[in-house]
Amino acid sequence: MADDVNPRLELADRIKFNQPHAARIWNYWMGGKDNYEVDRAAGDAVAEVYPEIVTMALQSRKFLNRAVRHLAAEAGIDQFLDIGTGLPTMQNTHEIAQGITPHARIVYVDNDPLVLVHARALLANTTAEGVTTYVDADYHQPDAIIAEARKVLDFDRPVAVMFMGVLGYVTDFDEMRSIVTRVMAEVPAGSYLVLWDGTDTGDAINEGGEKLVESGAIPYHLRTLDQLGRCFEGLEMVEPGLAPITRWRPDAEAEHIDAYGAVARKP
């Protein structure tokens, strides 16, 4: 009977272990253990020509941490919509936000079966007052995401919308921009967009992208700085604006990498 089906097993059946997997490759670059030989081979192929990818993986989480801390502690945001969550790792969005604002509400969105299996096990509240949940949806479905998020978040109050290094998997830039625009159109004034992606700002990272495709992994489409900037049109950038993620309000000096991001407020 359907009621007897274990949803965790159902998700596990959707996981493909014989081809490189985006979330597992990133997990490998970050020093995690949730990956397989096929993922490590793909990750090594990229790192061989673009060793900075390991730094990018680690620094992307630090950028997330700093952005969420700023929004929760300084901007007074207590609702977060994290779209394209990835595998749970060091200091996830809900842990940071609820550590500052115990009643914070966080909605994670991903349709990757491996991510969802981990989410069910690990993405639990850090406080009794807060709410942490996840939605099984694809960022190509912004209307469905908003509909599900409304069940948890109050869209009459500001929401922080987060796209953390995931929209490079959208082939067409106009579609990528449309996804961001459609979600931001639904949140009220005072909401924020947090977005970063890899950029085509160096020969080595472009070669790394080619190696990723050769490995059999899903292609990651690097954007130009102009394209990333267009995702923030109509919004008010928080200082320092669009910057390398290692240089967005850093806690310590870090090297430049080919990944740019920003935090911006909807007026």
C-alpha cells in the first residue's frame, strides 16, 4: 500500500551512483565524505586545471555564512528561502539564522534526491521557536516554490531569497534571470536577494568547466559579470556590491577566485 512506502527509500531509488553528481562533487571539494569514486574523479579532473575550485567550494559557504549573519543580525531578516540547497554542510542557513534569531523560519528548496535524503535526516531546528523545512521542487518551477514557501513564510513581511552557486546549472541566461525575477516579484519590499555564481573571468576556470563536462557531470555555465549584475536590476546593492565572494565583507584576507556575488534589497 502507498501508505507503507518509506519516502526515504523512494528518494534513494532516484539516486544515480554511476555518474558524477553535482552535490557530491562539491561535497568532495569541501572535504566531505558524501561522495563516490566517480565524483572524486570528476572533481580531480577539474581541480587539476583549476585548483582554485577547492577554495571556491569552501569560500562559497563562508560567503553564505557572512551574508546570513548580516541579514539576521543587521537587517532584521527572520525568514529565509534557500533555493538549491545542496548537501547539508558546515553552518547551514538555519543554524546561523536561528543562532541569531531563535524564531527564524527557513525553507530549503531542492529536488535532488540525495540532498532530500540528507535534508530529512539533518536539517532540523536548532531552536524550539524556529521553523526549518524543505520543499521538493526545482528552481525551474518558481511558481511552485513560492506556493509551497507561502505555507511556512509570511509573504507580507521581508524574505531573504538565496541562490547560492546553483543557477550555473541553468543553460540559458535569460531563463536564469527570469527565475530570479519571478521569485523576487513575489516577495515584499524590504526583502533581499543573495546570489553568487562562478564567472568566466579566467582561462583556467573555463578549462575546468570543460573538464567537468568531459567527466560526464552536468555542465555548469559560467556567467559574465554583466550577466550577474543584471540579476540585481531594480534592487539596492548592499556594500560592497557585486564582488568576489572572498571579498564580500571578509572575516580575514582571502585570495581572489572566479566567483562573484552580492546581497541586495528590494525597495
